Amino acid sequence: MNNTAVEINNLTKRFGNFTAVDGISLTVNRGEIFGFLGANGAGKTTAIRMLCGLLLPSAGSGRVAGLDIIRQFEAIKKNIGYMSQKYALYGDLTGLQNLNFYGSAYGLDKSYIAGRIEELSERLSLGDFLNRPSSSLPTGWCQRLALSVALLHRPQILFLDEPTGGVDPVFRRKFWNILYTLADEGVTIFVTTHYMDEAEYCGRISIMHRGKIVDRGKPFELIARHNADNLESMFIDLIKRQELTDEPA
Amino acid sequence: MNRLKFIALKELYHILRDPRSLLIVFLMPVMMTFLYGYAINLDVEDVVIAVVDQDRTDESRELVDRFYNSAYFSRPENETSLTDPEALLRSTEAAAVLLIKPGFGRAVERGDKFYLSLMVDGSDNALSAAVQSYANQVLLQFLKDRLPAGYILPGIQLSLQVKYNPDLKSSHFFVPGLVAIILIMISALLTSITIAREKETGTMEQLLTAPVKTHDILLGKLIPYIVIAFLDGTLILVFAKLVFGVPFIGSHLLLLLFGFIYVTTSLSIGILISAAVNTQQLAMMFALTLTMLPSVMLSGFIFPIKNMPFVLQALSHIVPARYFLTIIRGIMLKGAGLGVFIGQGAMLVLLMVIFLFIAVKSFNRGTA
Amino acid sequence: MFRAYLGLIKKEFIQVFRDSNMLRMIFAMPIVQLILFGYVVNIDVKNITLDVYDYDRGRESRELFDAFKAGDYFVPEDILTDRDAPPLWLIEDRFKKREAEMALVVPEDFSAKLARKESVTVGLVTDGTDANSARIGSGYAAMITRTFSQDRIDYTPPVEIRSRILYNPEAESVYYMVPGIVATILTMLTVMLTSMAIVREREMGTLEQLLVTPISTTTLLMGKISTFALLGIFEMILTLILGVLWFDIPFVGSPPLLFALALLYLLTTLGMGMFFSTVSSTQQQAMFFAWFFFIFAMLTSGFFTPISNMPRWMQYVTYLNPMRFFMSITRGIMMKGSGVADLAGDIYILAVYGLAIFGFSFLRFKKRTA
């Protein structure tokens, strides 16, 4: 069993004439927190959707949890958890009903689901919120509920697509603490974001711009390499330079 | 006045750009005209009747021919299963079975008493009554024609004269009625959806905070729909004339006048609905059920009001289509004049005032 | 994936019961339709307003008046109260105001001629606007005058027709509307719900979350469809119970056969619903498609007026409408007690439609979501 959780080579996705993801390659190790940093429309979501088996790549190859993303995407689904920016919960169902339903969707049996719900509810302090219709929950709690949905079946890898949009900094901090403990337990976390502070929490990041990875590394290494004060100025600088070189083409 | 024009133009632009509303505006009236014009037809014709001729004389054969040569009846597709008449009715292969027992020919010749038996599928009411009356007519004509030439039966002869629709075509009755149905549907549906959309997207609030009066907004939004309603009405009338050959005897101007009143009443229902709901979805459901259903069912469009139970008859008084139906049928088919419709017009205006009053009340409450 | 399948059905039901609008629709729809169609759909021609212009004022003409008054076909009104009253041009005026639908003109020599056993002509003027009433009304008038003169001159035609009306001898229109309502409600509910369901998940973003679970598209679809099929059958039972208890409609045939064929028919409606969901991107669009389909299906099914009345080409168009065949099945089973053999043709066509539409939409759906 090797130590690689995600490995992609030259992954490309075209929609008609538009290339959303343009030949990206990367490797993520087990237990790592890996971030995709980029502006809106940089291709982060498209990339993550290909890894989750929601989209078929136009070219390139990849393996998630040791399984081929083109041929074995059905098998991949059992090994990954996914949480999207929209917190895909049924608003008219309570938290508990949402969890029970998604549990059954993974084919888990009743007692297993009940056990996991207890565990997760304690860990994410969901408590009473489980019995309220999820549409009535504040965003922060929706986010936790969505995370618990993604964790229900003990996935090896967790894909988070802009997980903290619209959540206040205190909640965001708490959310990341939970992610750290998960990573310590060996769960690989793959996250996309356009928040700089969030990117700083990641073990390693790749910066995406117009479908390409323009730079990668540990956050502090990147700051040092570009002689910047912080991640934000580094990012703005990098994108500006990128646009200048892109322009003639 | 400038603002009004601006809002109206903006609305028109919205309608013309959205393929879905164009679909409602132009395709639906055409589809409905064809469907209602052809599918809803009370002229019973070509009823499939199976005739079992056990007599096998010249007379019986002539009677059978008369049945099938009349416009009322036609032959079943396969005549193999005549042994079990009830099975024919059960499988809907025939709507009636006529049995001519042996002895018919002789009875006709001698003038003896004789009975033919007719078995009718009563599961479709519209057919069963007509079948009996047609069968009697065919038989009576057959008997009459066998009387000596020049012999006139004593007693009462009816001389029939039919006014306005001498060929007794159902479509002359239904197609003008369709104008009433489609006008109210288009007006109420489109206005309630457009106002609900502004509410949904939050642009209504934007408009309301602008220094424009609520009634200016409403009026501006409504003008394009009045224009569209008239286009649709004309479209159906052209179809009525060209496709269904419905005559137009009365005054076009008079119809235009009442059409205007009716469309305004319909629009006021649309405003009432949009005042009550906040989503396009609900607006659509309300508009369809509150205009389509009563206008088709309770207006006398197909089903006579006087056959309904008392409560529904009372309810029909608040259905605007009821009044406009009388007006449009009267003007188009009978050439009736203004004097005849004062009462109907007054009711339309009264309904409009009531609907608008409630709508404006709830609008102000909802947006204040 | 049986667990996921049951989980889906459970979830769908929770959602239905949470949604008060949906619940209202499910329970109100059969009641409203039963009341409207049960009481309103009635083209019986009765109580025709008839103006009588009696220029004879004799004994016989009064008796003719009474003959028209008997029964509930006509409401005659004596227009000529004195000899110099307004003449015949009044007829059209009264027609235009809809104060009268027919007029009977009795000539001066009416009684005299009848007494001499001669032939006498009576005029019947009809407002033909409402073709159906006009036709049936003149039929009634002919029948009344025929009996009237036969009584006077002792003539009866040698041959008469004795008719026997099967299945619905009192011609109660509710009896044939309720089986039709069963078919329309089943169609409307299942097509509408199916077409909107998947689009709704897509709009809410939950479809994506479902697609990252190992649940297969087939399971997902089956879970949804089963729920709507169950709701449809429930709605059908509700309609039948209301129909039998409230309107006293007879149910002659076999209920199990009716339900079995309803399941067969559901293949078609669920298939149509799936198809609409693949061509719409919003719930509103889906609803629109469903509604258009429903209007077409209802008008060409023979629900209101017999298919045989339509022009020939329109009759061929009705073959494109699967509901037409199911309507003839519900009426056949409930009113006539038809069995499988009687309905073989309808069942065969319905099966072909069901498999084709369901199969096509299912494949299309799988392709679109994969």
C-alpha cells in the first residue's frame, strides 16, 4: 500500500471551445491537507469534480485512493467524502433525517448509521440542531451538518469545495480545527478556496489561474519565494504577472 | 407619462426576449384553438353500430343500407364477432347493436306491428341519447318513403327553421367561446407571472423605492399585455374564420369595446393573484386554476349553466368569462347590438372594480 | 442497493408530508375534480325556453302547449297574450337577448284542420348558436308533435324500435365522469411530480451530493418513481372511494384488474415525466411541459366528448395519446365489467407505449446524468 492518496497527470477538461482545466498534474499524500487556491472561475471546482467522478476528463489520467478516475469512478465514490459550496442538504428534512438518508445512500446499515451519527454529533457538537429542519439552521451549522454528511461513511479522502463561504471567522477557525484532527487520524483533505487565511491553514497549496497550476508549495515557502509580505500580496502579484505574460497569446 | 412609456417598453422587451413567454403568447392560443375546435365536438356522427340482420329480406337489407348510408352511423371494423352483441359493446368495437329479427320484411309489407331491438352502450352519455334518436329518425324516414307517392300523413308537420347556425356546427359555438377562455388565461397568467418574477428577483423593491407610483408601475406593466391579448384575440378570430368558417355578423367595433373591458377585468385577476403570491411557481398554479378551470367549466363554454346545481350556478356569476361568452357569441353569430349587452358589460366592470380594489389593498399592505 | 432504494423512498415521503402545498394538492385535487366534473359536466338538454306564438287560440293549440309543457324538456311561454301583440320579428330579438332558445308558431287554422284530420304545418324556429341544444331540442319537439298527432288520428307506425341501454340506463353523467377523473388525476399527478422531482434536486444542489454517493442512477430513479407510483395509486383509491361513497357510482368490474392496468399505464406517465425532466433545466419549465402535455391528453382522450364525434384526422391524432386507451380501460372495467379479453387491444397498445416511452426516457435520463 503506497502513501499516495491522489495523483493526477495532465488532467484536462474542455467544454466546447473553452478549456476549464488545462493539463494539471499533482500528487497528494495520505493525511495531508492540500489546498487549491484560485480566483472564481480558475477551474478549481471543475478539477475537484473530475476527481470525485462527477465529470469525465477530456484528457489526462488520475488515481484517487489508488483507483482510476476514468474507469473506476464508481468504486472511488465509496472511498471519498464530498462537500460542496452549496451545502447540499434537504432543507425540508431535519439534520437527522438528512444523515439517515445519505447513510442509506451509501448502503450503510441502520445501527452503523446510528453509531456514526452519535459520534459525529459529539465531535461536531451538533446536539439539538439535528432535530431542526436544516433550512432553518444558521450557515455555520449547515456547514457542520454538510461535513458530517460527507464523513458518515468514514471516507479516506475528503473533498471540500469552498467549504466556508459565508461563514464568520470564529466558525471558520473551529471548522479548521476539526479538519486538523481528521488529518491527524489519516484522512486526506483536498480543499478549494479563495480565502487567503484558509489557504494558510493548508499543508501544501497549488495556485490555479485560468485552468493551469501556476505555482505550488508550502504556504510559507511560496511567500518567501516571491519576496512577499503575506500570502495575499504574493497571490495578487503572481496573478498580475501571469496576466501580463498571458496577454500576447 | 414618460415613465409609463419606459416601464411598458421594458416589459415588452422582457416578453419578446423570453422564448417561454413567446411560447405562451403565440403557440398556446393556436394549439388550444385546434384542440378545442376539433376535439370538443358535440355533433354526434359516425357512431359505430353493428346491425345483426336475421330477417335477410329485401326490406331488412334496405333498412341496413339506410343506417350505414346516413351520416350518423358507420360499420364496425370487423364483423366477425356479431354472435355476442354485449362483447362488442364491452370491447368498444361498437356503440350500439341493432337486431332485426325474422319477420321484419313481412311486417313492413302487411303493416303489422313489429319491434326492432336496439342495444345501446350507455357508458358514454353523449352518445346514448343521440343514437336512439337517430335510429328512430332513420326508421321513420324508411317507413315514410314506403307510403304511396303523393300521400301525406295527416297530423302535424313540423317546418324547421334554424337561425344563425343553420348547419348546426359545434365549432361555431365553441370557437368564439375560446376567445373568452384564452384572453383571460393569457392576461391573468402572464401578468401574475411577471409581477411575481419581479418580486422573486427583488427588482420589484427596486422599482418601488424609485419615485414612481404603484399604479404607474402596474399600468406600465399591463399595457403590453393588453396589446398582446388583442393580438391573440385577433389571431383566434382569424382562425375561426379561415379554418372553422365561423361567421362574424355583428359589429367589430362593438366586440372591440367589450373585449377591452373583458381584458381589463382579466388583468385585474392577474394583479390580484400576484398581490397574493410571491413566487412564479405559485402564481402560475393559481392563475391556471383560478382562470382556466372556472372559465372552461363554469361559464357555459361547453356545459350549460342551467344544468348545474344551485351553488355552482351562483358561483358562475363571478366568472367573467360567463358574461363575455354571451357577448361574443351574440355579436359574432347573431349580430346583436349594444342594447342587448348592457347588463353583461356592467357585470364585467363591477367585477373588475372589485378585483382591483382587493388587489390594490393587499398590494399596499404587502409592500408598505 | 436495496437499502439505498428504501432510504430514497422514505426520504421522498418525508418531503411530501413536510410540504403543506403538496399535501393540499394531493387531497384537494380529487375533491375539486369530482365536484366540478361530477356536477358540471352535463350536456343533457333540458328546460329549453320556448316561445309559443299561438295564432289559433283553440282547444287543440292549448293542448299542444300543454304537451310541450309536460316533462322537463321545454319551458313554454305564451307570447301572444292578445291578438295584436308584436309579430314574428320578436323572435330574433328574444334570441339575441337569450330570453328564448326556440319558438313555436301555431297557425290560425290549427284546430280546424286537425278536426278535419288534415295535415297542418307548425313552424319551429331554433336559435342554432348552441348546435347541440338546437339539434336535441328539435328532436324533442318532433317527438312531442308526433305523439300528439298520433293520438289524434289513430295512426302508429307499424315498426318501432325498442331500445335497451346497457351500463348506465339513467344516463347519469357522474357515472362516466368518475372513471375518466381516475385516469386524468393519475396522469396529472404522476407526470407533474416526476417531471419536477429531478429538476428540483438539481436546482437545490442536492443532485450533485447524491451523485458522489455510490447510489446508481437506476436506483435513484427507481426510488423516485416508486414514490410517485405509490402516490398515484393512493390518489386513485381516494378518488374511487369518494366516487363510490359520495356519488354512488357503481363499480361493475374487477378492482384488481383496474389496479394492475393502472400500474401498466404508470410506465407511460412516469416515462413522460422523466422525459420532461431531461429537457427542462428549471422546475417551472418542467411544469410547463407537463401542463401542455396534460391539456393535449385530456382533450384528445374522449374525457368530455366522444372521440367518434371528432373529424377523422383528429381521431387518428388521438391514437398518439396513451391516456385515451387508459380512459377506455377505466370506463370499461368500472361501468361495463370488461375483462382482459374485451380490453386486449387497449392493453396491448398501452404496453407498447409504456415500454417504449419508459425505456427511451430512462436511457436518455441515464445518459444525461452520467
